[in-house]
Amino acid sequence: MKNSQTKSKETHAIVIGGGFGGLLAGKALSKHYEKVTIIERDAEPAPGSLAPRGGAPQGPHVHFLLPQGLIAIQRLLPKFIDAITARGANVLNLYQDMRISDLTNFKIRVKTSRNILLMSRLLIEATIRTLVAENTNIVFKYYCNAMGLLANFKENRITGVRLQDLTKKEEVNLYADLVVDASGASTCFPDWLEALGFDKPIITRVPMDYIQVSRWVRLPKEYQPDWKYTAYRDLTLRKGGYALRLEDDHEGAQWLFGFVSHFGEPITSSEKGFLEFAKKILEPELFNLLKKSKPITPIKQCSVPNIRKYSYSTNKRLPTNFFAVGDAMCLWPPHTALGLATAARAAVSLDNYLANKNISKAVNRNRIFFNITEKSINKNWDKRINKEVIPLIHPKNSIFLKFLAWYKRALSDLCTTNARASKAELDISFFPAKPFYTLFHPAIFFKVMWNKLKGK
């Protein structure tokens, strides 16, 4: 292989990964650097293409853009909402246009003044890519694989990335003043740091054995339900599913049906296995519609063995001039819908930190960034993982966790008849800033306990 060097510029930033998080990070950096290079392992997509990327196997599956994520994107890309609605994104009212089931009953539906957009991950990414590409100081290097990091050990800083051009079959050293890891769940950054003699981040893992299978279909045109999104999830988190209306195309409405399994619940991506699992989840009417539907895509499968978060802020040997965003910082369970929102907010944080002269000139600016970012992640992790997931998968860990698991089940029963309880539980899911103790408001807590005393 040939080896060459690309001379650095004083105001050059590199982003590893051209997915959702990498595109937004690149946009944030473009305001502060003369040149931004986004490195993407996949081939260059056609303009506006909705074809799945090999580096994002989760692309065809369900993704929710939480309100705070939409706000963050709009801050970086003011034209985003207009651009994506022009391409068919649906407006979804929280929570009138939604049905939530625990596989026994549906929670009562309540109308709020809040709307969100409902569309595929593929459309989100394609729209953002088009808008980001309008920036003349952003350069895309497609079909390039990041192989490792370059460092100046004397100055304790990252100086660039070793690349492999998959087309020319040559290695290139690309130098920069800042490197951002947006390579997602497959990040190699911790190992690259260790290979250079720096500390790896502390990695917290929780096994999930998550498997998701889904398919885009076209339902009969006469089917016009009063909902746009339905979620099914049993109280043990072992199985669930969803049905939602995606963006329309030239032939009409597109629907996405998907099913999820945790902790060994059998599920396959075969036609027979897909329908067998669907029958366990969907109500008869919707299951029969699915059987009669016209497939738009093959059945796709995506697996997540474990969820994890990375902590860099306490590393003793932490080099400067690098950041990490998105799944490279925290891989959330898909049902929390926190992945896209966390990545979008991290890009805004990156913009804010670089705009702050006191931080941008600080020697340990990335430690400051990681410290603040990890605090935000830890807050959501405590609420969505420690208090929701772990009590259900490990209820015998403590009396407290066992009580939480019992309370969540009792609360789910109450949500089928009590609008306040239903709204509170949904708020916890869609608004991470909402404190977990919202579920223990006296009006809800005493109603839960009263129902149990009466044997309901």
C-alpha cells in the first residue's frame, strides 16, 4: 500500500462517522473551523437517497425524534422542519395520535398541545445530509475507513486520524486540530487510545439481548385509523412491537411494523417467524391487515447485545483535542428513543463549548465537555435504566428495585382508566427532563395503592 500525508491546517476538524450524530457534529464544527472533514466508511449515497446504509443497520427500524432532539436539530439547521415536512413527515399529536399497550390493555389517550414529527430514520438522515452538504467548508470523505489515531505525546494531544481509502487501497494520515468520534456503537476510540498509551474510558454495560425485526408495508387504502403510532410492550420488557405511519411516497401511505425481543424470547426474520411473533403482539384486526398487506421492503433484523455508556471525564491520561458524541458516548435501549435526541443535544453542546472562549482555549476543554455531557447522560441513565429497565430484568437485586417493578406494573393498570397517570407515564418517556418522581405524585400514588387494596 502507498502511504501519503495530508498537511494539517490550523483550523481543521475531523468527524469520524457520517451518520446522524456525525452530520450534526460536522454542522456545529463548521461554525468554528475553516474546514471540517466528515469521514464515512460507506459509499456516497445518491442525493436525497433513502437507501439504508451498511454502517447503520438500525436505519430501517423505528426511530422517534423526541421534542428536545427536534429543538436541537432546528437550532443547528433552521430549515430542517420545513425540509422534512416537504418530504412527507407526518405530524403526531402527543398523545392523542398514539396508542400504547402492555399487551393486555391500551392506556387511555389524552390530547396535549405538543406535536412531534413522525418519519423514518432514513428520511431524517437524508434530510440532514442534504442541509449539511450546503456548507461549503464541510468536506465528505466517503468509502474511507478510520484505522487509528495520530498523537503528539509531548503535548498530550490527538493530532489526526489514520485513514484507509477503500477505493484507492492506500493509507493516509489526515491531520487536524480537533477529532470528534461519531462512529456510533462500533466505536474503536477506546482501543485506539489504549494503543497509544492513554487511558480507556470506563465502560458501563447492561445486557439486553435485544433483537428487532421490521418491515415496511402498504396497508389497504380504505384503512384510515384514528391513530398514527401504536406501541406494544409487555411489562417484563421481554417482547413488544410497534406499528406506525411513515412518510407518504408517490403511491400513498407507508407503514412500518416491527417486533422486538429481549433476553432470549424467540424471534426470527423469516416470513413465518415474523408473522408468528406478530400474532402474539397485535390485536386480531391489525394482525389480519398485516397478513394482507403489500410488502415494500424485505424483513430487516437488528441486534443489540448490550447497552453501554462511556465515561472519559475521570481518565488520568486523557489527551486533548478530541470529543465523542452520540452512540460513541452512550448506546441507549431503542425503546427509550433517547439515541437521536442525545446525539443532537451533544452537537449543540459542542457548538456552545466552542463558542465559549474561556472553554475553547482551555487546555482541558475536552475534559470539561465530557464532564458536562456525562452528567446529562447519567441523569437519564439513572431514570430510564436504573429505575425502569434494571428493576424489571433484575427485580431481586434489592427491596427497592423489587418495589419499583411492582409499582410500574400497578401503574400500568391504572393508566388504562386514569388520564393523569397515563399522561405522567408518557411524559417520562418523551420528556427526559421530567423527573422520575412524577410517577409518584400523591394523586397517582394513592390511586395506585387504593386500587391494589380493592384488589383491582
